[in-house]
Amino acid sequence: MIFGWKKKKTLPYDPTNLVLSDLQVGFVLDFDLYTWEVVRAYEYDWGNECFSKEFQLKSSDDTVYLNIDEDDELVYSISRKIKFHSLYDDLADHINSNEKPPNKLAYDGKTFSRDSEDPGYFRDVRNKNWEEFISWEYKDESNEYVLTIEQWGDDEFEARYGRIVRESEFSNILPGEG
């Protein structure tokens, strides 16, 4: 090389027009009057070439999960982990006995109806190992709020509560260092 120029690395996104589906660990963005950093990235494989992404976002004093699903169009939701046992007494026993949770659940003054049951595989993008699990998604009457129950193995359960959001609610998406 005469001038010592290096070939520029090609980015997997357009840095002049970043959108939520471009997010990677280290990116920052604004949402709900806070600045958030992407600290983890996850992938879900639902079978039949159907995948979704999830990002763990941290602000100065909060953690949320941004889920991006493609269902005819991109659907975004923000959720927080909640205590599994706050949903229903003996919920784990109900799931183990009936192989699924009840059709309806109440939380935060809302009634939720089970909308889907989705077995799938999950992985943190930092490693290649996939974990099998099953997810049940509930929606309230307005279809604005979501409640998700996940079962990992025989006895490990998690729950999240959140709402459907629009991509326009996010702004100032910036790539991280590196």
C-alpha cells in the first residue's frame, strides 16, 4: 500500500439511519424520558424460520426488556420482570398439572387472556448454546398490555409484564464504542 490506507470495516447497519432492529450491545437510546444502554442481546427461534430479538436495556436505576417480533409487521414491546408467584397462587402447580397456565389471569388491575402458547429456543447472542423453553403470552382487552409466562425445564418459571410500544417512542439511537 502506497499510502497505508486501511479498508473500512463494513457495518451491519446504516449509522446515519439507525432503527430498533439495528440494536447491538453497547448502543444507547432514549425512551420514556430516560437514556438506556443495551447491555444484553438475545435471540428466540420459534421454528418454521420464525425468529425474534430481545434486548436488555439499563438506565441509571431501571432494567427493561425490549422485544422485537415480526408478525406481518414488526411489533415492539417493553416489559419488566415481575415475581412469578404474584400472578396466581400455586401457578407452578397448575401449569405442571395442566401443562399450561389458566386461560385468564389478573394483574395490575387488568384481566389478561391467554393469546398464544409458543415452544421455542432461546440464546444469549454471546454464545452458541440454545435453551429450550415454552412461553405463554397474555393480552388485556385493549391489546396494549402484555403478560408473559416462561417455563424453563420442569420447575423454573419467569414472568414479565409490559406494554406494546411504537418505534417512534424511541429516539437518539447511537452505536456503542468499538
